[in-house]
Amino acid sequence: DQQVKQNSPSLSVQEGRISILNCDYTNSMFDYFLWYKKYPAEGPTFLISISSIKDKNEDGRFTVFLNKSAKHLSLHIVPSQPGDSAVYFCAASEAYKYIFGTGTRLKVLA
Amino acid sequence: DTGVSQDPRHKITKRGQNVTFRCDPISEHNRLYWYRQTLGQGPEFLTYFQNEAQLEKSRLLSDRFSAERPKGSFSTLEIQRTEQGDSAMYLCASSTGVDEQFFGPGTRLTVL
């Protein structure tokens, strides 16, 4: 059973526009959600996180939204830049255990 | 560089051989995690240490896998009698709490 799902394997966006990456989860006990970015041949790099008691967290160009009733979170990148092209993973945690989605490959077109 | 380091970065071995990977976490981090990642998938949790105590092992971790973290510092992951299905990227991460984890660059294992 896949507790964290990223249903879009890939996304292409024009430079300067908004990128929206989505993630769904099934376990209502998750208490923390995170987004990671991964470049080829590197480990994932932390991007932004949100506690389950919040519905929005913003850090520069990155904003994460959490809709607990829908068990859905999204990452908004505005404006998108070519350097944002990477694979993005969402992750959810319950206590110390982290469950990752399968990733969405974002391509920002110049 | 004070990030998480892993050694080796790449390992090619023949089926049936034993391999051992090392992870050096960020020095003040008491939590250490091992993950396995295959193509098209996200990192899959393997095991978790808080200091030197191994608190959880995934069902993915068969009895051919063993991990240690002596003295709560570096950690090793050993795979005995490797199989072709063990080919994957093995990632180590460390943290101080429930928020962000810092990942190492990974060890790519290829079993021939």
C-alpha cells in the first residue's frame, strides 16, 4: 500500500510561470510533511516543510499548502526558474518514520 | 564539508558476495536513517537509529541485511550474499528531530 502518492510523474512549465506539484496521502496520523528536491547523482535536498497543525508555509519562492480534510498537499514555485528542474519528492512522517512519494520530475523551460 | 558522507559512492559486486557501506552523519545529529531507492521510486525506509540504538527495521530488510551504529556516531550497512535484486541506491540521512533530514550522496550498488 502506497501511503504517499505523487500521481504526476512529470511536469513541464515555462520559466517565470508557477509550478504546482501535488501529493496525496492516506494516513491521517502523519504529523509532518516535507518536500525534497533531487538532482541526478546526488541525495535529496530538503526544500520546505509543514506541520500538520498548519495549512500554509512559505519560504521565498516556495510555498507548501496542506489540506488535511482532503489529505492533500501541494508545492508552489513562483516564479519557476530553469535551475528548479529536478525530481521533487514529498514525504510524510509519523514520529520518526518518513514515507516518500515516487517523485515528480519538473522541467522548467527557458 | 560538514554534511552527511557515504562511502563508497559506487560498488559493483558479484552475486553472493558480501558488501558493507559506511555513513558518517552530521556530528551533532542523533538520528540516523538508511533508505533504499530504485529507479522511478522514492526513498524506501530501511532502518532507523537514535544514537546507538536501532529502533526500527523495515520488513524490506531481510535477514541478509544488518546495520550498526557503534557509539552513536558513524553507521554501517552490510548486505550478505548479495542478490541482483539488491541493486539500488542506498541513502543515509541524519537529523536532530522530526523535521528535515539531511541526506548523503548515496552508495550505488550494482550486483552482477
